[in-house]
Amino acid sequence: MIYNVNLLRKEFRNAYMQQQFSRKRQFSLGVFLGLLAFAIYFILQTLKESVLNDAVPYLLLPSYFSTLYIYLFVSLIFNIVFFISNYEYMTFIEVMQNRWYSLVQLGYPPHKLISSKIVARILSQTAIYSMGYITTIFLSSFLKFPLVLDYFLSMYLVGLLDVVLLSVVSLAASLFMRDIFNARYVVGFLGVAIIVFKFLSNYFSVLKDRALMNDLSNLFDATRSVYMYVIVPVILLSIIICLVRGKQLARVYNPPLLRTLPKLTQKPQGTVVLRHAGDTPKKNRMFEAEAGPTHIIKRRNFASVVTSLLMIAVISAMLLINVVVLAFSYASPEKETSIYGIIPYVFQSDTMEPAIMYNDIAFFQKIDSQAALSIGDILLFKDDAGTVDVASLKTFVVDEETGLANGELDVDILNYPDERFEGMVSQTINRSQVYGVHTGNNRWFGAVILFANTTLGRLLLLLIPAFLIFFYDQIVSFFRGISGEKG
């Protein structure tokens, strides 16, 4: 008998045959995830002198902690996408499709089949996750980071919990979705819900603190976050649901839901081809034939619509960034050009902090010689050597005899590295040299422009839109196909 083997071994072997998913591919995927996390860390390093250093400093540390933290996020996103694209093999939808019905009738215990499926899914994803975690540590070692082992175990268990949670919750949810047309995308909503709950439960504040992660017990401190006290029961409840609900469904035959009417030839229109009498009148179902030829229309489903919208948004955003970068390159302070009266300035200096931070996009309103100025205004001007400069207006210079302003301005920077040097770079300029007044700045936009001006940023922002445009139809067709039912 072909099924007279260990059930867990059969589960692994069947998964490998159906998905062409071998141990070699598990190893490759793990290594790929580690490389991806390491690449993201290097990309973020190019943005270190930007708003990211204030917003997410834990991602920019010269430490294993930063690379591992990035890997945890990469691994979670990968598992969400992996479960969506391989929904039919990663969940219990095969129970709904009666693939276990004959085995159960032959005497195989349903609880063993279910347990084997759960263990196989968790072990397979754990193998990929562990390989990626090891790869990330190995690659980080080349950067000569200080080797601090205290948080290694804590961070590993955090990522492993995500893998187990997503696996068992997806398996449990699949037992309640008989109509699976778009059921696989419930996994995506579950993944988003996990991330949102981490924020709401203050779990990320613990995870991003390297000192707290040195002690595993901090993850179970309810005063810091209740995440663990909610997730662990959810995992246990999901396993119980799988065993109880799965055992119940595996013992009965589940009739398939018909999405389209049967197509008949040489039959009058309206011929009844199937009648199903339910327990109550509300459950009675009747399907009528479609007489005559019909044309197959490819309808857009939820997957293809979402994919199309996301691709259009990504392409538009990247092309817009390229246009803005080109516009900023043309409309620079040195050329005294503006966009609708606004001069954008990528400010690469710390002389005007905290009003303008390093690598902020500063916006200056273009003015003429008659515009009114006020003390404290941050001015854009050209000094006597013709170099573009930015400084704060301190005083209006007045004529000693008349006491009236003589058209000259005393300006100075705001931030000196040492108080002993304060006032050393102050200067007096003529009012006619001023052609812009600071109106505001944007730190996040500055980080985007900073990345777009790097070699890697230029390649990504040009190649990715080109790739998406070229393969648009193929990508949409792929996501339309994986969301359909497979018999």
C-alpha cells in the first residue's frame, strides 16, 4: 500500500513533490533571506545622516542587533507571502477538497494526519527561518561588530514565534473557509493583524530595545507588553481547533461548491442537471444548465485588482521620485531657479540645526529686494565670493549718523560645535545678496532624495519601474491564477 509509511515522512515527501520544495531549496531560501536582510542594512547605512537616525536608530547600529532586527521583519514578510502563494499546500484546504477522505475511510486516524501536517509546516518554515538567521549572523561577522550573545537567543525565539503563529493560525482559519476563491488572502490579513497588534500592545518598544532583549524574561513582562500573554493562548487554541475541526471534516465528504453553471449541448435551456435537497428549505440548491456555447471571460478577482493597484502605485511613486530628483537638480540654489516660487535645497550641513537638520529638504521662498525681512529669518544668499550660503538674520545694520538702516544685514549660523567659537563665522551682507527666505523643511522627503541620489537608489528607481511595466501582464495574471480554486 503506497500510504503504509510514516505519516510525517509522507507529509514531507508529498509537499516536496507538489511544490518541488526540497531541503536544498529550503537552504537556498534561508540564505537568500539572510542576504536580503544584510542588503537592507547596507542600504539604510547610506541614509544614516538623515531622519532615520532619529526615527529608527536601532536599525543603524554597528551591531548584530540591527541586522538581526531587520531579519526578523524580512522573515515575517517572507512567510506571509510564502503562505499566500502556496496556500493550497500550506493549509488544510486539502481536507475541504476531500483528499483525506479515502485515507480516513481506510482506517488512518485523522488526528495523526492533522498532527503530521502541523508539525511538517512548522518544521519546514523553521528550517528556512533558522538558516536565514544563521546566514545573517555569519555575514554580520565580516563587519567586525562586537560579539554580544545575550540577545541572540531572545531575538531568535521572537522570530520563531512569528513563524509558529502564522502557521497554526493559517491552518486553523483554512478549516472554516469552504469557498476558497480568495481565501488565501486571509493569510495576508492575518499577517497585517499580527504587525498591528505588535504596535498596539507596545511589543515593538521591547523588541527594539537592545538592553531589554538581553533578558528573555522582559518579553513576558506584562507591564511592558501583553503580546506574549495573548499570542501563546492563540497558538494553543489554533492547534486545538485544527485537531477538533480537522478531525470532524476529514470524516465526512464535503461536496464542492459550483461557481459556474454546467455547460450542456443538445439540451433545452433551463434543463435541471443537479438538485441538492438540504435539511431545510433554505438549504435547497438547484443548478440549471447553460445550453449552447459560451465564451470564457477572464474576470478580474480581488488578487488581480489589488496587484494592479499596487503596481500602478509603485511605478507612479518611483517615476515621481525620479522627476523630483531631476527637478531638484535643475532648480538648485546655485542656479537661482525655483519651482512655483519655491527653491528646494538639499541641506548638507549641521550649521543651522535645529531649524534645519543635516540632509533635510529645505524650502526657501524666492524674494526680491523689496520684500520685508524680520529678525530671526533664515536667509538664502550669495556671499562676496559668489558661494551660496544660509544663515539667520541677527540685526539690521544702521548708519551711525542717521540711525537708519543702510541696507546691510548681520547674519550668523545657529549651531556652533563649541561655544568658544560662537560668532566666528558671522558676516555682514548686502540686502541685494538675499534671494530666498526659509519657509519650512521636510526630513523624510530629504531621506528619500538622499537615497535616490545614491548609485543603488538610482538603479532601483529606474530598473524596478521598467521591470514592472514590461512584465505587468504576466505579474497580474500570476496573482489572478493563484487565487483561483484548484481541484
